Amino acid sequence: MASHTTLTDEALIAIDTLAGRLTGFGKPSLRLGVTGLSRAGKTVFISALVHNLIHGGRLPLFDAAKSGRLTKAFLEHQPDDAVPRFQYEDHVAALLSDRIWPESTRAISELRLTIEFESASGWRRTFAPGRLSLDIVDYPGEWLLDLPLLGKDYEEFSKDSFDLAALDVRADLSDAWLREAGAVDPTAEADEMTARRLAETFTAYLRACKADHRALSTLPPGRFLMPGDLEGSPALTFAPLPGLAGAKPRHGSLHAMMQRRYEAYKTHVVKPFFREHITRLDRQIVLIDAMQALNAGPGAVADLERALTEILACFRPGSTNFVSGLFSRRIDRILVAATKADQIHHESHDRLQAIVRRLAERAVQRADLTGAKVDVLAMAAIRATREGTVKQRGETLPVIIGTPLKGETIGGETFDGETETAIFPGDLPRRPDSIFKDDAEKTAIRFVRFRPPRLERTADGLTLSLPHIRLDRALQFLIGDALA
């Protein structure tokens, strides 16, 4: 990301990092970034992670838990008073009491989970019990996709936007915006209503791309879809303009207005987010909903690969030593995880993981060159189904069993949100490369969203923690070394 920052930016980052190190001296902490595109399950992942650590969840692949070295985990006040708190209690109540999925991430939030543990090293145990503050930072992946804009001027941004809009998978969705943009003259006098009309049609096009049936991922500027308190501001009232190659904006023109607002967006929205949050991360997990993209077709899969490559290129990966770490944090571990593995049978989990590895291939190669450890995983932070088999026409089929959300449909059947159902989800393709082709080896995936599960109880009446698939593997990769 250095090419996207100035010397002044780097100096400010160094000052911020040093101040943070001095403030937290002698108090071991780790900042874990959690991001992903819409509906990838960021809120669910954080809620499940915290719930399992606080309540002693079943985590056999998490070494500190497996060896009985976890003493306790509890929530504390977060270190950043200006960042909204991740409302863990509300999200868990929705999951356990109401059996509904919590609201999606709409803005940045933070939570501090403190973990007390016994070190695996006898020498360390002689001094004091281990203690780690895990600061979990939740932020929308759409905001992360804005970071490449720091390296683009307005004309480049406009050209890239029109190139994307021309792709087959977007052409029908971009038509109204393209007609609106084609009817304006960039050299004409700046006009607020024209700027507003273009911004609104451009935003409508981005929203249509994001819808479930299209499931596209590369949709900057991210705040157009999640404006928050910036909604209606000039910094969000701009749009790409056509025919700008080599053109210099005339003072007072529409081109000059759009260019100024685009630069304001970078200065007042993108740069502060990068400096105040991304540059302070130690570890990162990127969650993706690969199956939704697979259902939407090769165009959506290619777009997810593009988005994933851009997302991982935005981080500052690598390793640091004691001295360099005083002035610069680097993300030394990155996990790319495909969520909702509970919606397919375990026989397809290896295929899902191979697909994720293929999607992340270019980005992973880039991060590996800088010394960061990168891994991929198929997981479900909360397992909403169980597995079984059914016989159909003499053939035994693997099925998943759960309660589909009210309104979900398969083959003309609409579910009521109360009835448990067995579903044959289909098989993922054997060859990861085939997902990019229209003639892919297709077996339709029966993609159905299920209600959160009821918590199981033991014979002694003890309520167990939230069930999962490979959450323990994710924890081991992301924080296991810090609890050694």
C-alpha cells in the first residue's frame, strides 16, 4: 500500500503507531480485523468466536483449548472511545432467543475480548499467567474496496467504472446510468441537479449489482452503498463521466466539480479509514460467500475474484521486528474463509476450500512475497444444519437438515420458517477452474438460508455453546501462536 501513501501519510502512521505502542506497553494485545462483502457473515463470525471462548466451546483444533490451558475469557472496555462498540450481547440474543440472524455490518465497530491462559512453556509459566487482549475490529468490505482509489485520479476512476459497466454480467444493470451519463457534457457549467441525478443513477446501478440474483462484489465507491452520516453530502454526490481521456477540467465545469468531489471523498473518507484502522491491524480474516457467487454464475465468480484480489492488495502485509514494530504495524497472518459451509454436505467441503484457494490465488501469491502467512478455509461460524441421508429411487443421497428461513423456496415449495426440512444441496464442481466457465460441470446448488440452531443440552442439563464448522481451525491460525 506504500504506493498509495505519501511521505506525510507514512509519518502520521508512524506517530500513531508509536503512540499506541507506548500506551499499551506491557499489556499484550492483538488487533484482529474482520471484513468481507455483504452477507458473508462478519457479525455472526465475531459473535460465535466470542461466545465459544467465553462459554468454553467445543474447539478441538484450537491448541490452547484442547490442552486445557485457557483459564477464562471475558469482555472489557475497548481502547478506542471514538469507535462504536460491537453489540455482542444484542447479536447473541437475536441468535439464541429469537433464532434470527443479526443485522449486517453497516459501519465500523470494535470489541475487546481478554483471554487469560497458561503458557505452553513451563519456563514462562513460572513468571505469571498469560493474558492477551484481543481487539476485534469489524468493518464492511465495501469500504476496503475504496482503498485502491487512493492510487487513482478521477479520470482513471471514471475509465475503470465504464469498463466494468460494459461487462456482459453488468450491461443490463448499467444501461440507465450509462444513458444518463452519455447525455451530459463534461465541459458544461457545473450544475448541482445534474450531479445529483448522475450520482443517484450510478448508486442505483451499484445497488442492482449487489442484489442476490447478481451477487457482484467489485462496487466502489463503497460509501455509496453504505453512506451512514455522509448521505447527501457533496463528498458522495459525484459519479464517473465519459470521454475524459487526456482532458483537463475547465474551471467551473461539471468535470471540475466531479473531480473535486472525488478527491474530497478520498481525503475525508478513504484516507482516515486507512490510517485510523487498516494500518493498526495485526491479523486479518476476510470472509466471502462463495456459494452465492457460484449460484449467480461465472460472471459473479470472476467479479468475486477481482474484488478479493483488490481487497488483499489493500492490506500492509509482512513481518516486523521489535524496532520496526514501534513505528509500523504489519498484518502477518491473513485468513480467507468461505462461510456457510453448513449449507453443503461435508463431502463437498474440500471442493469449496479448493475453490476459495483458486479465487484467492493471485492475491495470496502477492501477500506471500512479503512474509505474511496466508491460509484459506471452508467454515461455518455457526452451524445451522446437521447431516443425514435419504433414499431416493434406490439411491442414497447425502442431505443437510435444518429449518429454512420463512419465505425461502426450492422447486416451488415455500418454507414457513418453522418446519425442519432435509435438502439435498447438490455437489460443487470437482475442478476449481470450471467455476469461471459457462460450460462448467454444473450440478445446481440448492442454496437455502436456514434459521440459527437451537442450542443443545447435555444429559446434565448444561447448555452447550454455539455449534460451528472449523471455527477452531480459524482461531488456531489467527491467534494460536499468541497463546503458546
